[in-house]
Amino acid sequence: MAPGNETSRSRTGACRGYRGPDRRRAPTPSLGFRAFRPALLLLLLGAAWLAVGLVYDPDAAGATVRLAEARFQVGAAALALVAGGTCVMRSHLEGSAACWWYGWGLLGFGALEMASSAPGVSGIAATVTTFCGVAIATTFTAIGLGSPPVNTRISLAKTITITVVLLTVASAVGVAFVTSGADRASALLATVGTFGLAATALVRDRERPEAKWLVPFLVALGIAALVSVVVAGTLGVIGAGAFTFVALAVAAFGAISSITVTASEHRAEALHADIEREEADGRLHSIEDEYRGRMHELRSSVTALAGGVRGLEQTDAVSAPLAWALETELERLRALVSERKPPGSSTSLSSFVVSTALSPTLEVCSAAGWPVSWELTHRELAYGRPAEVAQIVQGLVANARKHARGSPIEVRTTLDGEHLLVTVEDRGPGVPRNQRELVFEPGVTGDRSAAGTGLGLAIARRLARDMLAELWVEPRAGGGASFVLSLRRVDPERRDARLASSGPRIPQ
């Protein structure tokens, strides 16, 4: 059985017998752009209604017609509130600026439609209230069509301010139109503007999911205004109410469908992220297993080498100091790859003799043919971790051998007030002033012709700062580079004292 099927069964839990493809990675289905066909159907229905209304001239609307109009109005207002609330929720889910404006436009339209249908509101007040609702819906739709996909400057206070300004202006314009008997002209103006917005949405907003319902919504709203202007009597009243209701039904259905798709996409993305996390965890466990295996082999090799070095001590093949240095370095290497904390590498700092910590490392480097010489101050104590100080100095010597080929390398310790300085100098090309901090960044190799990963100096500085020391580079007198490790000195009479509160010496 393939490993992929085993993983699929383990993640699906109860579906252990399933052997088909992993359908969780299937893309979320899209609604597709279907705005043109319903808009065309609405236009045909509107044209038919207008044709019948122009041919047939009914009597004025009676009580039954007014009741139907009120019901259409209340239903449309409720649908507008549902659609607007859904759009605002979607704007919070995915940060869509356009949905924010569409939602508040629909909420304003629904609230004003509800207010105009309230008992006691009629005549000029009802007409002006409806006019204000249409003005807010169309204005906010226009803002949404022109807004970028994401706008971080949107705020509720700004939206409320725009709404108040729009209500003030629209109320003044609506009263002026109605009192002058030009309410039909205002309805015609709203019709032209609504159809213009629908055309703009059809052209510019094809890629946005809300365009699938925004275009039919605007078309139906424009037809409602056009019917109220052209058709008189019962057919005009019923037609305007019916097309307004259809417009808001389209908006509510489209908004709910869009937020459903958004939620499905978010669930799919979360599931994909969970799958990727599980795969990354699996790779990490594999790497850890491989690392533990290699560390086990390395510890075994170091133990064997240490036994071989101890055997060499009883022959003349190697000098006693070198054998001691090799055994000491192997012990430090074994502690470094051990799963336990190596001696001198605990989180707490302790005092140690610097020359004792560095001599084995430098002895082995010299025996390997590296051009290194050293002058260490005996019996000087410093705070730190001896194993890590030896690792830092070994890295600095290796760095000097690589970048200053053939140059003698000198290591010495000097006293500087409360600090003990370990200096590694070479006579190579040196480090330019503008790169003296850059060379300690991970991945920076300095000399491109030299092999390396650019991690040695970065690791050395990190180790130094972990034990409250400091490492820097400065020019050597006579040419070359001088890397300085500053350690805190210890008074020999207070050998067991803890590290003082003052920090390491920082280069001036």
C-alpha cells in the first residue's frame, strides 16, 4: 500500500477503508460570472411591463394596491437589511473595502425604506425618505466600485460622517424636487444613475465575487425607478414595488452566497495549512531522527579516537603535550555532541583559567601545520564558559588561516582594567571599516574566493554575547586584522565570586 494512502487514512479517522484521491485539496467551487444573463432577463421583464403600462391606462391605485405596495416595501427593506449586514460581515472576514461600502449602502436603503413605510408617514415625507434611501444606496455603490480591494483608512466614524452628509444633501434636494412637482424628474435621474452604475460594475468589477449579484441588483433597481416614472396607475405602483423587491432579493441572495463561498475558501485554506503543518512536522521528525543517528555515530567515533590517542601516549610517535592536547580537544568535542550539558557549558557562568582552556586548542592547531603562535598570560582567571571560549578562539584562528593565507597568526591575552582580552591577529588584507560589523552577520563570507558558509564569525559573536562577553574586529598595527574577545576578569582572591553586574568591555 502506498505511503500516501496510509497518511490519508490516518488523517480521515473513521474513513479507514477509503482508497481514493485526497479530495481535501480540491479547489473551492466558484459561482462563476453570471451577472449578464439575469440582468438581461430583468431588462426584458421591465420592457414588457413598460409596454403594457404604456398601452393600458388603468385607474388610480386603490386600497388593495396600496397594501400590496406597502408589503413590497417592507419586504424589500428587510431584504436590504439582510444583504447589507451580510456584506459588512464579509468585509470583516476578508477585508474587502468594496463590500464595506455596498453593505452600508444597503443598510441605509433598508432603514429608510422601513421608515418610509411606517404608519403615519406619507406624502412628501415618504417620497423624500425613499429618495434619500436610493441616494445613499447608489452613492455608496459608486464609492465601492471605485475603491481599491483593500483600504486600511476605512473607519466607522468616516462612514457615519458620509452618511450624515448624504442624508442632509439628499433631503434638501428631495424636498426641492417634490415641492416643485419635479419628483418624476428626480426618479428619472435616479434611473439613469442606477443603470450607469450597473454598466460600470459589468465592465470593471468582473473579477469581484459581488459583481455576480451587484449588476442584476442595480438593473432591477433602475427598472423600478423607470417604471415609477413612465407607468401610471396600478401597474406603475405594483411594478415599482415588485422590481424593488426583486432587486433586494437578488442582493440578499447574492450577498449570502458570496459570504458562503468566502467561508468555504477560509475553511479550505485552514485545512490546507493544517495539512502542510502536518507534513512539515513529519519532515522535522525525519530530520531529527537522522540528526540523532549521526550524533550517535559521531560520539562513537570520538570515543574511538580518544582511545587511540591514549594508546599513542605510551609510544614515541607523538609527544606527551600533543597527546594531552589531542585528548583534551577530543573530550571537548565529545561534550559538544553529547546529549547532556557539557562541562563548562551550563547556563551559569563560572571562573576558569584562560590559558588552560586555550592551550589544548592552540597545540592541536599548531600540530596540524597551521602558522599559529601564542602567548598566554598564566594563572589569569575570567568569567565565562571555557569550552565555548576555546570554540570561539579556534574559529577565529581558522578564519584567519582561510582569509589571510600564509600569514602568521598570533594569539595572546592581555589585561585591560577589569577585562581580559584574547586577541587573534593576522597580517592579511584586513577588514574594511564599513564591513567590521557586517562580517559578523550570518551568510557573509567577506572573501568570495574563500570557501565557507559565512556562519563562523556569527556563531562566535553569539557565543560570546551569551556569556556576557564581546567580540569585535579592529585593524592591526602594521596591516592585517585583529579580532578581540573581551572577557570579564576575576580577582584571584575571589575566584568563586559570581559575575558582577557590569557588562563586558565594548570597543570605543
